[in-house]
Amino acid sequence: MPTVLGLEGSANKVGAGVIRDGRVLSNQRATFVTPPGQGFAPGPVSRHHRQKLLGLVEAALNEAGLRGADIDGVAFTKGPGMGAPLAVVAAVARTLAQLWGRPLVAVNHCVGHIEMGRLLGGARDPLVLYVSGGNTQVIAFSRRRYRIFGETLDVAVGNCLDRVARLLKISNDPSPGYNVEQMAKRGKRLLELPYVVKGMDVSFSGLLSHVEAQVPSLLSSGAATAEDVCLSVQETAFAMLVEVTERAMALCRSPELLLVGGVGCNGRLQEMLEVMCRARGARLCASDDRYRTDEVEVTWRD
């Protein structure tokens, strides 16, 4: 197997890592963090990546104990993602490939998540639940292609959680979704929120609009706390995801479920999926949390 340097920078995280023969030799990363109540825009994110990426490449090579001459190829995230940050990563990848005289490999962001999960989660041919800031999809591999069985009809579940964090002025460090999860653990009251499943697809825009409209009055009147809101959003959104995932598992007769994407780090989502899989006699394959988020994406399929 070749030794490949992988570069990722499709959103606010930028990373560089080295993989060889199915082993991750290094995984260096940096995250652009905004103040509470704010999201991130392409311009500032791309400038952050431009400042950090070469240092991450050097650190990744040092961690792996390698030099540029030891690299057999350079892989980078081609998309989907934010245009300006992706352009920064592509420029660095092309430069290094030309400098070292090595082949350049463009990687689909979504496929990178799945293949990394297959590699580290020990899943042979699973149904995949891919949940992140920009993507929410139920996917299976069939006839040499990844097929989407269900997806969000509007915003992704990660974006929904991020916008709730923004509304509640929750810290973005280390990530808004992580902090929403921690606050949800302290929630006491489950609020009734819109639950929208349409066949194999889900919709989070109604839930989000309802929260944005009702939460200020609930908080000011003391009828609910910010922790209650986080608990309710998580439970409702994750129940929708479990429902469509179980339906897809029944359709595909899959004995394995692979959970990938940044939202897959959420312990409550893992717990709910584990209960569902156990009831079906299936296995939940969860990869290391370090590789669920947008970092190193080096991939190939046997």
C-alpha cells in the first residue's frame, strides 16, 4: 500500500495526516473558532487555513517520522464544502504534488468520511448514517456506487444543532455541537417540537423555525431552560434519524450500521442507534471520534 499525505479543509477545520497500509501514522488539525452566537464565513475560514496548513503538513510528516520524499501521493478534499477553504487546500496539495513529483488524488468529502469509517470501524459492507454540519444522509453501497436511500430535505442535522447553539449563545469551543450535547445532559423537561419524517427523508427546518420562534419567550418566562431546549432538540432530531435509518436497514437487510460525520461523535445519538441495532440483531460500527470530524480524508475501496 502507498504512503499518502491527506489534506482536508472543507469547512472550519483544517487537517493534514499520513496513512500507510491502512494505518494512520499522523493526524494534525486546527479549528477556526468564532465567538458565541456567530457562525463562520468562507473568507475568514480560508485565511485561517492558509495560515495553518503548511505548519500542519510539517507536523504531520514529523509525527510520522517521514520526509516529503517518502510520500507516494498527495490526496485532498475536492468537495463538497465551502469554496474558498477548499481552494486553499487544493492549491497547497497541487504545489506539494508538483514539488515532490507525486500523483495528486482528489477525494470526495462524503466518500472520505465513509471509507475512513470502514477502515477504522471494522465494517465490511454496512448501511451508513452520515451526519455532519453540511450533510445528513442514509447511504448504502450497491453495484459499485454509493446510493442515497434517504437524506435531509433542507438543513443538515449538524447545521441545525449549530444554529440552536448560536441562538442560545453557546460557546463554539471546541464545537457548538459538543457543547449542546453537554447542556442536554442537564436538561429536565422535554419540549414538544415538530417531528418531520417523509418516507426515507427527514426535515429539520420546521423544528429549527419553531425553536427560533418560541425559545426567547420560554427562556424569559422561566418555562424552560437552555438545557431543556438542547435536550429537546437532540431527542427529537435524533429520533427522526433513528427512524429512517432503521427503515433503511430493514430494506437493505444490513447486519451492520456505520456512523460517520462530526455529529456521530454525539454520545446520545450513539446510544439511541445502539438500542435500535441491538433490537434488530445488528451491529453498530463506530469509528474513533478523532476521525469522524473533517480532518484527514485518504480513501480507496478494494
